[in-house]
Amino acid sequence: MSSKLFSLFLHKVPGDYSIERLVEMIALHLDATYAGCDIWKEFASCFIELSRCDDDRMSSCVNSYGDSHTEISKNIPDMFQEEVSSKNWRLRCRWWLTRHFTQTILASEVTSGNFELVAYKAASACHLYGPEFAYVVTACRYLKREKRQEILILKEHMENAIGLTQHNTRSWANSDV
């Protein structure tokens, strides 16, 4: 899909596509290209919307000492848990580790001075891999050190991260893909 065509897709009439479909379309675009800031911004924004769509669930746990505590965790949207889609996302997340989220790529983006791209890619990585992911941590450190306002973008995503691979680690570890 050409960049111009994709940009038309992103400027859709509200309500034309579900958020899940939009995430999938952007992911397919990212599979095929090294996208610019606008695409990563839209992708990260979709994850924020997904994180707000599903209500947080609370679960009560009892530890080995008999003390009870309450844990809040994000629901993972169904689109990431269905058998075929889950397999596709598992493969995509593995591949993107070397396609989009290496420290070398981050260093290149930092050198180019495109702070928004750094922030939105790190925000997207946060939703896919969690806020402790090396790319996210390094991007955050860099934005803080440079006193960039883009750190606020990244922090919002870190606080609302779905952490797709973190939540699916057990089920994905037991799979053959």
C-alpha cells in the first residue's frame, strides 16, 4: 500500500472501521514498510483506545501467608487471543524485535533528531512488549536526558500499556510457533 493511499486510510471517516481492524491494517502496513512518525502515532493511539475499551478487571489473590490483596490487570482484547490472530501477532512481535525495535535502529532515529518518531515507536513497543522492554527504556532515558516534551507522550502509553507479549507469554511459550 503506498504511503499516500495509506494516509487516506488513516484519515477515515470516524466509525468506518473498528479499532481492531485499524490496528490490523496498520500492522500490515508496518510489516511491509519502515513507516514514519504519523503511522506510528496512529498505531500507538489505537492501542491507547484499545486499553480504554476493555474495563480493567480486578482479581483478589491470597498469598502463601494468607494475606489477601487486590491486583488490577488490563484485559487483552480478543483480537490478540483468538487462535489464528494470536499466532499472527506472536510471529509479528518476534519478527518486529529485529525489524523495528533494535538498539541500532533506535540509535539511528535518535541521531536523526526525530523525537516524535522515537516517542511513538517506543509507545507502540510499550503496548506490544511492555514498559520494561529495552527499546522503551532506552528511548525514555534519552527523551528525559534531552528534556524533550515527547516524554509525556511516552509516559501516557507506559501507564496504559497493554503489554501484549507480557500477558501472552505463558500461552505463547506453550505453542509451537
